Amino acid sequence: MEEAICEAEKGLSEGGIPIGAVLVKNGTIIGRGHNRRVQNDDPMIHAEIDCLRNTGRIGSYKDCILYSTLMPCFLCAGAVVQFQIPTVIVGESQTFEGAEVFMRSHGIRVTNLNNLRCISMMKRFILDNPDLWNEDIGTL
Amino acid sequence: MEEAICEAEKGLSEGGIPIGAVLVKNGTIIGRGHNRRVQNDDPMIHAEIDCLRNTGRIGSYKDCILYSTLMPCFLCAGAVVQFQIPTVIVGESQTFEGAEVFMRSHGIRVTNLNNLRCISMMKRFILDNPDLWNEDIGTL
């Protein structure tokens, strides 16, 4: 989760939305990324999508764990379900409910760390950038 | 749908997976794309994701219709649900069941054209490239 937070902070320092993700396989980080909506002007590159893109074509995800600083939305949860990533560990879901129920209903193991750094980072960002945040989660 | 099929054929001519999509707003095509797993070596760029990336940041999708030659998978259906694209028109779901039930359960209107060109294009592709197809839908 520390590495996912580093990704989120990197995104923030670039002027972007502070959400980060890493993909771990057998104890090793094999991919990492962060939300790039602002940086790339790209509405599809949420943190988890960026992470999975950067990981490349690995075939099966069956031994993988996806870490994200925030509960995945339906786009990113859809990737988790479609590519059968069995375990997702999230920093928090206090600032955004996300698609936890959907993932669980498809047998994904979801662990929520209720990480205070993740919560305060997102709380401040949403307070300062409500329009950008609403754009990112499709509620404009 | 003709334009989505053109995108799929373009993808095929590039050595890629023949799935195409276009986004229409008030009768005008505002974005288009096709699956780029092979071309870009990118596991996240399904046709609908490519189309939505190419459309750019349009804010609300409430007057939009997404056309795809194939029933969206959970990744792409997740984008539809998260960004509240109200209507999806698909070429077919005979070769791939996709996430139709999931989209409908979130109030998305889904129309299936059972288009014979779409069906035969995908049937042939899957028959000729079973491993690539299974990789694309996460069933390796």
C-alpha cells in the first residue's frame, strides 16, 4: 500500500487526481500506475487501469493482488472481474463507495485497510476539486 | 453500426482483434476506436475503452449512445455503468455473452442487432486465434 500511496502522491504532484495502484504477483510488484485524467486528458486512465496497462500482457492474473489507494469504481472493478484478479486490497472507501459489492458478488476478495493517509489525501482533494472529482466518477 | 464495423475491420487489417466501437451524441459520431491489445501491446484497450479515450473528456454522457460490434465485457460495461452512458447498441452477443445482465441491472438500455457480419467476423477470428481471444477476455 505504501507504493500505491507513492503513486497517488506522484499523481498529485503532477496536478492530477491522487489515486495510485500497484499489481503484485508472488510478493513482487509487477506493475504500477496512477490516475492520469488530467495529465493525459484521458477519461479512461484511472489508477488501476494505468497500473494494468503498465503491467503489460501477462496472460493469467490468478496469482495477483491489486492494491489501490481507493475502492475501485465500476470501470476498474470491471477490469478486476473480467481478468479474474482474485484479490483486491484498498486504502479506503470512506470518500468513495465504489463497486465493492459488485466485486464481492463475483467472488473477488476485497480487503479495506481504512488507511488514514489515503482518507485524508482524498478528502482534501475532493474538497478542493469537486468538479474534477465528479467528472472522474461520472457524476457530472 | 456500419462505422463500428469499419473500426473492427481496421483493427483486423492491423493484425488486431476485430472489435470496433463508436460513440454518438445527438446523431453525430463524437468518438471511435477499436481493440488495440495486439497493436499497442495493451491489455486494457478494448474497443469501447479506445473509443471513450479518443472521445476525450466530454463531461456528461447522458445524451450518448455507445455502439459496439460485440457485447461489452465487464471492463467496458463497467465504463458504461460508471459514466452513465444510457444506451448501448451491440452488433451481437452470439460469440461472447459479455456483461449484458450487469448493464441491464444498472438501468442501461441494451439493444442487440444480431448483425450477421459481426457474428461471422468474430466467429472466424476466434476459430483462427483461440489463445489471443481467451487472453483478451481473461480466460487464459
